[in-house]
Amino acid sequence: MTAANSNTSFASTLRFSKAECVLILITMVWGITFLLVQNAMTVSGPMFFVGLRFAAAASIVALFSARSLRDITAFEVKAGIFIGTAIMLGYGLQTVGLQSLPSSQVAFITALYVPFVPLLQWLVLGKRPGLMPSIGIMLAFTGLMLLSGPNGAQLNFSSGEIVTVISAIAIAAEIILISNYAGKVDVRRVTVVQLGTASILAFLMIVPTQEALPEFSWLLVASAVGLGAASAAIQVAMNWAQKSVSPTRATLIYAGEPVWAGIAGRVAGERLPGIALLGAALIVTAVIVSELKTKGKHVEPVEDDVETEVLDPNNP
């Protein structure tokens, strides 16, 4: 390759299309939402807020999909309930974690969902992960221990860290379920069912968790409705942009989500120690490595499944 060709290739790598710029923008929004959810926890319990937020999102999507809902099938209802259950567990536990952990730390731990996908497929479905996903899994767990600090290095995680890790596992399960039903259902109809299911289950969880109902607050209403609307708008942007952006390129962009969360947390006054920052860097590396392909082998990317979601797994 000549120097001119090399420079042209490098320039094309740095050049972003309109669709890629949209993905970068929504990735920045995802990162900021962690801090917004954490602020909402000052006026509400986690399950009530998750229920309210997904109720808002379901209502918005249903409003724009009313005509297609007339033809919903029993199979689509079943798919939506399964996916919605995973969503409630994922975002419900993630919101619980935000009550005791910095938003940036929760964002980096949540990013573990990417290497968790091949791990779950191996443990549950018997699909052995390839070389790069295996390396990603090892990097992810190393990064998790460092991100948790000295206690984490001794496998002595706090309750907030444990529930956040479980939330990442639930989000990975959500992706696998979406992959299983992709192409067999109408995305808009299933979207309404899964969001509605997540909302109802979150509200029901208020009883066994004995969560106190919050007093009326405009901050709570604005946060729930705003995040619900943002989630719906983000999904529309994802579905449009990923028609022309390759799955690998999209994953590299999405890997910046916890980084943006870290920047937002830093501006808000959060300070992660040096060893935690190293762990965070390893988790981001694990996300990227998990989606790389080894030469001569095809590794099925998870982003093809993610683009059918209404809420991205990284978006709390």
C-alpha cells in the first residue's frame, strides 16, 4: 500500500457519515441518562420510577403504532412478555444499583452485557464462544474486579455492585430473547407489549419490596416522561441509522456510552479512583474485543439484534 493510499484509508476511517453521527449523538444521550436516573432516585423508589418510565415509553410507542396493534398475535404477546420480563429485571436492578453507586460506575458495569451475551449462550444454549468473545469475557471480569476497587479484587462486592452485575446479565438475556424472536414478529407490536409488561411488573414489585410510594414531584414526572420519550426517539434513530452502518462500526460507537457516562459523572462531581478507571478501560476494551471477528471466521454480532429493541441495553 502506497503512502497516498494509506492516508486515504486513514481519512476514510476518521470520516463519519450522517448515520454514524446520529449514533454518536444518541450514545452521548445514553451516557447522560445514567446521571438523570440517579437524580430521579432522590424523589422516588426504583421500582415506581421504572414502572412510570416504561409506562410513558409504552404509551408513546403505542400512540404511533395504534394501527398495527389491531393485528397483534398471541405469539407476539408471548414474545413481548418474555422480553419485557427481562427488561424489568435489567433496568429495575440497574436503577437499584444507582441508589448506592456512582452513575459512571453503574454505566461501566452495565456495559458487561456485551461479553455476557456469548457467555450466556454457552451456559444456557451450549454455543461455545469464539476466540475474541472469550478474550472479551476474561477482560470484562478483570475490569469488573478493578472497577470495584480493593474489595472487588478480593471478590467481595458491595450489594449495589452485585445487583448491577445481575442487571447486566438480565440485559444480556433480553438480547438473546430478541435474537430468538427477531424476524418472527412485528417489531412495533412486540415493542408495546414488552414495554407495557416491564411497566406492570415494576409496579407489582413495589408490594414485595415494600417500596414507599413517592409524593407528587414535577422532577419525577419530567424525568419519567422525558426518559420515556427519549428512549422511543432513540430507537427510531437506531433503526434508521443501522440500515447503513455496519454492526461492528455501530458497536465501536456504542462502546463509548459508559465513557460519556463517566464524563457526565465527572462534571457532576463523581471521582473514580485510578484503579477503577483502569477497570473501566478494560471493560470498554472487552466490549470492543467481544465484537471483533477473527480472520477467516464469522462471529455473529449482537448489534443486529439490538437494532430491533425499543430501549438499548445501555440505556437505563
